[in-house]
Amino acid sequence: MRLQSKVAVITGGANGIGFAATERFAQEGAQVSIVDFNEELGRQKAEELQSEGYHVKFFRLNVANEQDVQHTMKEIADVYGRIDILVNNAGITKDSMLHKMSSEDFKKVMDVNVNGVFYCAQAAMPYMVKQGKGKIINTSSVSGVYGNVGQTNYAAAKAAVIGMTKTWAKELGSKGINVNAVVPGFTETGMVAAVPEKVIEKMVAMVPVKRLGKPEDIANAYVFLASDESDYVNGTALHVDGGIMM
Ligand code: CAA
Ligand code: NAI
């Protein structure tokens, strides 16, 4: 039980990588709050895990809404008395080539993937400072490090996530809070299901381990960065991408 009794908040925890993380964290003994704007799925997944005896609750939230983020983090802290771990996992894509990308789609991706990460970290951090310990894990992407055709908005957002991670690692390290990013490669979730087959084939061909990531591969990295095993890991961007580019 590597996360015994830890209070964890996982944004986008209702689906894909976030749900795999919710399951893994619960198995490791954490009390997990799924924070997601998909209410139907979030409630269903939380009930599924509760029926297996795990401690999982659902909170409906759009991470791009600053006021709602403040309110929800307070609600969670009121229920548990603390917040030990924040996984800023919620994210969206709105892909198109530069010449076709609308400023609305650029902004929508920034609102969720950058502003949402900022709002959640800012709202959860005071509880961690008070406790003198905490873990913030931000989800970036290989697109943010290497760029990717059709992803001007998303790549910019995921690069920003690494910048915020390193800044917060410097600001909060002395307060007992570790801040790290995970950099997933292409991973089998609904997000990748929308990518044309020929693009996926090209990507897999570039991966030395010759497969897409599984949500559990990413969730396992989250568990490590959330656990006491990573207390001296701070400001890193941990690639979980099968070595797609080095
Ligand atoms: N590498 C190189 N060239 C590419 C390419 C790629 N990955 N993807 C598209 N192109 C090329 C096409 O071959 C095409 O070239 P030609 O004009 O010479 O034929 C040109 O770019 C335009 O492509 P489309 O005809 O597909 O243009 P479109 O406007 O219909 O669609 C697109 C553009 C929406 C970007 C579409 O190509 C697409 O969905 N691509 C995949 C984008 C992608 O990889 N998204 C990742 C989503 S998963 C995720 O984001 C998770 C994560 O963190 C990695
Ligand atoms: P997904 O689409 O399967 O799940 C995302 C979850 O986030 C959903 O439950 C959705 O309802 C929720 N969500 C989206 N916007 C939200 C918002 N504004 N507020 C609250 N919840 C919101 O996506 P996936 O693949 O599990 O992605 C998780 C994270 O991993 C994202 O940050 C994504 O950018 C990142 N990532 C994914 C990769 C992949 O190949 N699947 C690769 C690299 C990074």
C-alpha cells in the first residue's frame, strides 16, 4: 500500500488515463476524489469502485472555471481535512493544421490544459503548505516536447505545463511539496481513438517498444510520483513514451 490513507484528487479521473490512475491509487490505499465534468461517467465509475470496497468519491467540475475549482477543492478538503496529492490530468485536444485552426479552438485548449492546471494547483496548494507535505503531478505530452502536426494549441499547452511544473518545483520544494510532470506518449484512450489510423501506424513505428502506451503505464508513473518513494524527485518531466524520441 504505497498511498495508504493519502487524500488524492485526480482531474479527468472518470475516463482514460485518469480512470486507470483512480483505480491504481485506490488499490494502493488512497482515498480518491474523481474530479471530472462528465458527471454520468464519473458517478458510474466511482460507484463501480465503491462496490469493490474502494474509497472513491466523484465531484463534478470543469477545471477551466476558476471559481468552481476553488469551491470544489475546498469541498474536498472539508470532507477529508487535507489534500495530499493533486494529479492535474484533465485535458482535451482540438486538432487542426495551423492555417485552419480557429482562435476559439486555440483558446479552448489553453483554457482547459493550461488555465485548468494553474487553477487546480493554486487552489490545492495552500492545504499542502499547511500540512508541510504534498505532491502535485501535471500531465504534459510528447507533443509538448517534440511538437506534433495538427497540434499548435495542444503542443503549446503541454509545453506550458512543463514550464509551470519547473517553476512550482522551485517555489514549493522548500515547503515539502514535490511538483513533477509526466510526459505520456501516444496512449490507448478515447483521445487517440480520433487520430487517423495511418498517423497511429507511423507513431508506433517510431516507438522502440513497438506499441502504444496503455493507461496503466501512465498511471504507474503517477503512483510513483505520488508516493513517498519519490520524495527527492522534484521538477522532473518523466517520459512514459516507450522511447518515441530521445
Ligand atoms: N506527420 C506528417 N505529416 C502529416 C501528419 C503527421 N503526423 N499528419 C498529417 N500530415 C500531413 C498529411 O499527410 C497531409 O499532407 P499532404 O497535404 O501533403 O497530403 C497534410 O498534413 C494535411 O493532413 P490532412 O489531409 O489529414 O488534413 P486535415 O485538415 O484533414 O486534418 C489533422 C489535419 C486534423 C491534423 C489530421 O491530420 C489529424 O488528425 N492528424 C493527427 C493529429 C495528431 O496526431 N493528434 C494527436 C491526438 S492524441 C493526443 O494528442 C495525445 C498526445 O498527447 C500525443
Ligand atoms: P480522455 O479523453 O480519455 O479522458 C480525459 C478525461 O478528462 C475525461 O474523463 C474528460 O471528461 C475529462 N475532462 C476533459 N476536460 C475537462 C474539464 N475541462 N474539466 C474536467 N474534466 C475534464 O483523455 P486521456 O487520453 O486519458 O488523457 C488524459 C491526459 O493525458 C490529458 O491531459 C492528455 O492531454 C494527456 N495525454 C494523453 C495522451 C494519449 O495519447 N492518450 C498522450 C499524452 C498526454
